[in-house]
Amino acid sequence: MAGTDPANEISELSSTLTSVESVLDPEAMRGEADNLRERAADPGLWDDQERAQAVTRRLAYLEGELNRLAGLRRRLDDTRVMFELAESEHDEPTREEANRDLAALRREIDQLEVRTLLSGEYDSREALITINAQAGGADAADWAEGLRRIYLRWAERHGYASEVYDTSYAEEAGIKSTTFAIKAPYAYGTLRGEHGTHRMVRISKYDNQGRRQTSFAGVDVIPVVEQTDHIEIPDDDIRVDVYRSSGPGGQGVNTTDSAVRLTHLPTGIVVSCQNERSQIQNRASAMTVLQAKLLERKRAEQAAKMAELRGDSSGSWGTQIRNYVLHPYQNVKDLRTGLETGNTAAVMDGEIDDFIEAEIRWLRKQPTGA
């Protein structure tokens, strides 16, 4: 919008914000927040820790969104006044400050507008992410660990809670696999475009000749199950194994066999959890992960049947999706949207919002993206 009259741009942003508010419905959000505050004030709520945490997370999210909407509206008004003051006083420093504020508002309102595109069946859910090292040996294991850091740093930047359920460490360095949850509303809808293979090119830390190495890690993003999902798993369909939790280098984390591995016999799906000290807690967490994977399997089977009925023979978009090149040049490029940046350090530190927003818009254009 370079060269646009500030007053016109502020008016356009105000109109966009009004459209966003009509979708998000602040009045309904305030009503839900009031109801959740009443529930949170009930001492009996904390008899069920999991339910209490879900209530407080949802309340914090609603309050944050309401404050965000009110803050954007207030800042638009303040910026309009700053431009008027700069014009009447011929005050160039104030004009420059107003231009900076307007650029920040434009970006924040654009980000909020993207949220209105998340209307899929499971988009409002929390996200369960599994990362697996693929081809590339020790470099792939190191890259898998780097990807985990990217997503956990992204969550931290946004104030989202996260919980690592299980990590399988590689022998030389890095991790073979990890499973963790991003516990925020719309985390699944926001991150589902990250599903696929991520390719890293860099000088290997594990090659004594310092040669360039290409390695791969796979990211799987699925929605967390809710009570309404009715995923029934007969006890006879599950094999339960318990073992001692361990960390990098084989160092014992616990002195008891508290880690739990569940194998779903009909499908062969295996999940494990070792983040809690209690075997009962680890089993409950592992069951949550298993239910989520079975729900996603069911959803994928239904989607495949619908694609067959439509005659859709196109392959899944969840293959290789993004290249991260650290040598001989610095570049991160998304293969679907074409978005790229040379600021690789920021990406590796969790600044991936531009990629996420672009892929949300891209997914909306796909035949099954809505």
C-alpha cells in the first residue's frame, strides 16, 4: 500500500477489522468468557485437574483475543489522531512514528484476518505434533531436534502452552522422534499446513571433512481429541508395555518403570509417553495420543473415499513442503506458496508466522482445504 493516503488506509483497515469482528463475534466471546469465569470460581472445578486447566486455558485465550480486538481498534483511532496532529503541526517525527504504527497495525490486522479462514471441522482444536528424523543419519536426527525447537519457540513467542509427551533420542546426536502438544485454541488449524517433509541443507557437524549434507525430517500435525469424538478402543485391541524412562546418553530419568508404550494391534500404531513420573498419568497421556491418531486415520480414510467419489487422483500436499538452506547461501523457501526469506536465523528461532499465514491462504484454495 505504498503511496496510499494514511486516512484512506486507516479507513480500509478499520473496515477489515469490522469484517473480522463480524466473524469472530466479540459479543459471543464475552458471554463465553463470563460463563468460564463463573466455572473457574467454583472450587470444585479443580477436583478434575485436566478439565480445570482446559477451562483456564480457554478463558485466557478469550480474554487475550478480546483485549487484542479492543487494542487494535484503539490504536487505529490513536494513529488517525497522530497523522492529523503531524499534518496540522508539520511535525515530521510524529508523521514517521505514525507511519511505523500504521505498518504494525496493517500486519497485525492481516494476521487476525487469516484467523477467519480457519473454518475446518477440527481447526479450532489444539494440535498434536510428531516429528521423525528421516534420511540423513545424524544430521537428520539433529535437524528433527531443530524442528522441535522451532515449533516450541513459536508457541512460546505466542504465549501458548506446550507439553512434550515423548522423545526418542538418537545415539550420536539429536532425536529419532518426538511427540508434543500445542495447547491453544486453533493450534491445529494454524499449524496443519506444516504437515510434510522439511529438507535441510548445511555443512554437516558430523562429517570430519566438513562436507555439505542434505537431511530430512517429517512433521505430522493432527487435532487433539475431545469428549465428543467417541473414539472407542476395546482393551483387547491394545498391548501395554512399561519401561524405564531415559534421556540423552542413556541417563536414567526415573528409577521406576513408569514410561508406557501402547500398541494398537488392529492398525499397528505405536505411541508412548514418559513425561510424567506416574505410570497411570503416562498411560492416560499415551491414550490421548492414540485416540488422536485413530481419529486422524478415520478422517483420512473418509477424505480418501470422498476424493475417490470425486475422481480426484491428485497426490497429498503433505510431502516435501519447505527447504531450509544454510550453505552455500542462506534461504528458507516454501515449495507450495513460493514464500522465502534469507533471515534463516529468525526462522530457526521460531519466527515462522509469515510461512504459516501464507500456507493457510494456500490451503484455502485447495479442493479439500476448507
